[in-house]
Amino acid sequence: MSSIAYGLSEEDTKNRYITPSLLAAGWRRDQMLMEYSLRSDKYQIIPEKNEAVKVSAEGRNRPDYLLCYKANYPIAVVEAKSYSKAAEDGIQQAQTYAQMLGLPLAYASAGEKFIELNMVTGAQRIISLDKFPSPTQLWDEYCKAKNISIEDKGKLESALYYTTNDGITPRYYQMVAINTVVDAIIAHHRKRALLVMATGTGKTYTAFQIVWRLKKAGVVKNVLYLADRNQLLDQTIIGDFAPFGNRQIKITKGVINKNFEIYFGLYQQLKSSHDSEENEEESFADVFKQVSPDYFDLIIVDECHRGSAREESSWREILDYFSSAIQIGLTATPCSKDGADNAAYFGEPLYTYSLKQGIEDGYLAPFQVVKVLLDKDETGWEPEAGQVDDTGKEIEKRLYTRDDFDRIMVLTKRTSCVARVVTDFLKKTDRMSKTIVFCTTQNHAARMRDALRAFNQDMMAKNANYVVRMTGDDPDGRALYKEFCSIQQPYPVVVTTSKLLTTGADTKCVKLIVIDAPIQSMTEFKQIIGRGTRLREDAGKTFFTIMDFRGTCNLFQDKDFDGPAGNEVVLIPDTDPLVKPKPSPVSDPNPESKTDDPNTEPNPPPTPKPPIEAPQKYIVSGVEVTITGHVVSYRDKDGKLVTPKFKDFTRRNILKQFDSLAEFMEVWNGPKEKQQIIKDLEKNGVFIEHLRKEMAMPDADEFDLICSIAYGATPLTRTMRASRAARSKFLEKYQGLAREVMEKLLDIYAHEGVCEAADIRVLMSEEFRNCGGAPKIISAFGGKPNFLHAMRDMQAELYRPEG
């Protein structure tokens, strides 16, 4: 091998050695997914700035080759290294990719050989370039590692993806979820499966591909897609399942038409109910029994946490009737309560993709939490003896707490206070930010709507739908659902609701979620958070805010969420003492709040109980309610809820990387490119431009900004540093054209910064047009090494310590 080969880049090594070896082994180019992205650039929220910036994805993100036996069906990964390195340098990286993608075979090469690692047996071997396995050989190895029989292997070969001409591939986690479920059903004859994917990560698209592939394999013919809300079915039929065209139908009017293959139904309609949206008054008893128990080969239960896995629930009876069918549960929030455990019915999740992972991978929007404290929520309120409410009714004398408000006790000024806080936030950020306010009851949602309208009369004058109520008993509000979810339609902007929008609402552009309801269910809480998780850069949706008035966000600390949260600190205006938030009092939920909307089917209690009389409501207008404090928190990269000030946040992240000023200066003045140092700091949340604005130092050098905030050093401007360097003996070493070039470089530094001035490509800029071009300039220094040495000398002089 010539010495030239050792200077080849990784890309050159792939083109000259690795790709030709794969092609010679029989792999087609359309079987190779090249540089397949596992993660996207993600958005990170800047503390106290109410904005998010995009940062580059961290870690291992792009396998060089994903070898696919069929489209989107990878069976092995190949990691490439430049020829000057060794295959051994890439095998660990290939192993990481294989683990992420659930692949049994990983390969690495630097152009001289391949190293193969069998992830199942742990065996590792060396393969020469001309002996790489063919697609058939590797498919056999894959099936052997996965314990797939010959008969099932043939079915998997027929289980093709639905593909489009634009060449779009599923995201990696979708691909893993689809392939995992299809493999389990075809190769391991799994009859029940649970798939857990965070809201906004494409559960419906994943379900569509599973159905498509199983039908292509001939494993299923008739499919029933169950949900509990029309909006879920409608958006599924016209959205992800649209490729099925006229083979699909929505079950209405109590009739199952046998001329179709893909059926969509509300389980409460199929089980002794009527279709209110079709204005049918007749009750259709057990519609599902119109067909034989073996009619459906596959049943998918969307949002399966909603119907409950209890034996007495509606969809459970339907699933029991079609017990011979393959049954798949989809949810973002699996329920684990006794008697309603989804995993107890479907089995442990075959695949889970969490909210935390989605945010970290750059596919979901990050969020901040604004916890607002109200005085009456913290202390409670107790009426005087004999005090009456606004209707003249005597109020039972006891302490009314946060969980009583808007259920038993309505403090009208509390509603007004919440509406004012929400309005003030929108005024400071964006009045047109799509907002959902979750209220305790439908009546509470109506009062909140009216209060918000009162504070936003200017916006209401522009459009009467600026604030609307969207609940089960408000057909006018429900009629605006599609407009609210649309990224093109600006109105409605603010929607008040109780239960209607907790699950399945495709609210793509919601930027503010307000919680003014006593949510104690982890499942319901995660569903509410899911209304804001969708990332829509095209619509300016890069993060969202949760405004919490009820202490509900304490649930982030629960181990059942994505991990334990950090300690929260409450900041009280004026005095700023550090106090911990008081836990929300726990009381039995009011039946009204549990059955608020007719579209909601709450889980029944474990054992029957006698009906509880609805508690009496009081309405009191004369009680003042004030804000006692607020705290702004956000989830960091470890999933913890933290509450930093911007400067403290920045200082802490710098000190994580550089313990002392001496350590930082050693790295800054070392061989590492300064632009890379700045990028590394950005990955940890240190953003120079935000720091420059915060410190009101637009002309300060990056070096000075970092040293000032982290180590207390006195900052200098770039002009001051350039002037100091120009006056030193540093320039005396250069004469003629070389001196002129160094002076120009100092001037560029003063105006644009060190990263621009220290890049050799700067010689191509306008400032050096009259200097004879880059070759002449470099010759004036005696060659490129001397020129680069001069640039390093300039940087050393710029950052020379005082004295």
C-alpha cells in the first residue's frame, strides 16, 4: 500500500476501500443508509431569557453505513475510520450504534480489513476486505441471532415498509419500534404488544407502518383501530393512514360494513352507546358482535391508558371478544395501577421512547416551568362565622385549601388573578402564542374564559375568537378545534378547557400550557404536558412553557416520570428568602371534575361505592388574592428540574469544564481551536452572545466574558487588547508585507474576534485583496508553517496576562 493511502481522510477511505468492498459483496447502494442521523440538533432554553437556541447534537450521531436487507430494515452497522487509523478504533462506536438500533451485528473498518462483533454471542473476528458477507449471508446471520425460523424469515422478507418517492426514512426510534413489533409478531408469534412513545414522537405513523408491513407479509387482513375520541380517529384516517385510501372506513351509525379492511371505531360506540356527533338518538348495543370473533386479525388500541385494562371496561370486553386477534396497545403514559395495568394485559412494553430521550435527541421541544404562588393557595381561606356567599348562602366554616378552589369554593378574584398573570406573561412574550388553560371543571373553564377576555379586550376587538372555551358541553368551542390545532390559522389563540384536550389533541403549536386544576394522576399530568411537546421550527415553536398554579409540577419529582427532579427553590419578590414550596393538600377529587366532559371515560374505582352527593358550591367575590412569589425552572440535560439564574447557570457550567482560571488559560492558549472551545461551552449551556447581552459588553472578547463571569477577572474590550498588542514588541519581529498583514489581523480581531482573525481563510477576505493574494502573503512569512506560527504568537500576545 502506498504512503499516500495513509493521508486519506475517512471519506476518502470509504470511497476507495470500504464502499467498493461492500459493492463487491453484493450490497446495492439503495441497501446502504449512509450517515443516517440518529439525533437532530436540539434546542436549549436560556435561563431567564424566555428563548431557546439550537445546539449541535452531542455524542455518536451518524453511523457511516446501515446495511438494510429491505428498505428501512437494517440488519448491521459499519463504522468507518480514516486509513491512518485502525479498524479497532471504530468497533466500540459501531457497538454503540448497534445497541441503539437493536442490531446483532456490528462492523468497523479503516480500509484494510473488517472487524465483526456479534452482539449476541460476544464473538469478534477479522474479515478481509474481499470476504465481507453478502446480503443473503448477513440476513441468515441476522435471523440466526434473532432466532427466526425459515418460514418466518420468508414472511419478514415480504413485510415491506410503505415508502415514498421523496426518500424520507423513519427516525431511528420509529424504525426500532416498528421493526421490534413486527419481528415479535411474525418471528416470535407475539399476540399482545405494548408500545410506549412520548407524545409528539409519531405513535400513529409507527402504528401505520406496523399495519402496512403485517398486511404485506400476509399475516393480517382485517384491522380494527380503536380510540375513545372522534378527533383521534379523524386525524388518523386523513393523516398517517391515508395511504390505505378507500380500503379504510370509520364505523358509524352502528354498522360494520364488511367491504373494507381497515376499520376505525370509538369503543364506547361499539359497546352499547350511540354516536352523538352523528346526531343518532338510537343506542346501538354491542356493535362489535355484528362480526364473528375471528373477523379481525389485528386490533390497535390508541391511547390505551384511556380505556383502562380493567376487565369491566369497554375496550376490554371488545378485546376479549376478539381474543384470537393480535392486539397492540399504544400510549405515551402506560397505567400501572392495580386492576388497570396496561402491561398486565399487553405485556411489558416491547419498546419505550421517553419524553426525556425525545428532548435530548432533538425531536421534542424542551420546556420551562413557571410555578406561581398565590397567598390563598398557600395559607388556605376560612370564612368568618355566619358569613354568606354571593348568593346569600351561609358558608360552612372550615379551612378551604387549594384543592377546594373552583370545586367547592369559588373565589372570583382568584380566577381574575390567574387570568391577569397569564395575560401579563403573554404580553411580555407573544400575545399570539397558542395557549391551553386547564381548569378544574367546565364551569371553571367558562369563568376563566370570561376573565381572560376582560384582560384582553384589545385582542378580542381584533378577533372574537382570541379566547374561547373548548369543553364537552360547548359545541361552539369544540367546532374551533381544527383551527386551534392548525399552524396556518392564528385563531383561537387562548383556549380554556377541563378534560377535553388532555389526550390525543394534535396541538402542534401550543407554546403555553397553564395548569389551574388539581391534577393528581401521573398519567393525566404527562398527557397534559404532551400537548406542548411537538417541535415545529417552521412555525417558531422551539420550546414551550408550563405555568403551574396548583403545584402539579411537583409530579416531575416522581420516579415514574423520566427520572428524579432537582430541588426547587421559590423566589419571593422583594425579600427573596429561600423557602421550599408547601406540598399541595391531598383531598378526594370531586366527581364533577372526574366526569367533566362526556368524551372522557374515567377509570372506575376498584370496588363499587355508593354514589356521593355532589358537594355544595360557594361563590365569594370579596376575598382578595395576591401573588406571593414565582419560580422559573427547566429540565436540564439529565432530566432534572433546575432553577438557575442566568449568570449562576453560566458560571457553574464553565467551572464544570475548567476548575480554575489557570486551567482555562492553558486550554485557551493551547493547540485546540478557540471556535471548538466555544462550541464545547455552548453544548453545556454557555452561550457567548447571550452572555454579551447580559453583561452589557458588546465589544468584549469571548475570553474576557468567560473569565469575568467565572473567575472574577477584569474584562477588556477587543479594541483594548488589539491596541495593547500593537504597542508591544511583538510586531517588531515582522517587516514589510508581513508587518502589514499582522496589523490587519489585529484590526480584524478588534472588530470581529479571535475566531475570525485566527483562521487562515481570513487571507481570502476583502482586507487582503491589495496584498497580492494568499500565496504571496504566506511567502512573506517564509512559508505556511511560519505564518501559522505568527498567528499563534499574535494570539499569545492578545491574551498575555497584565504585567
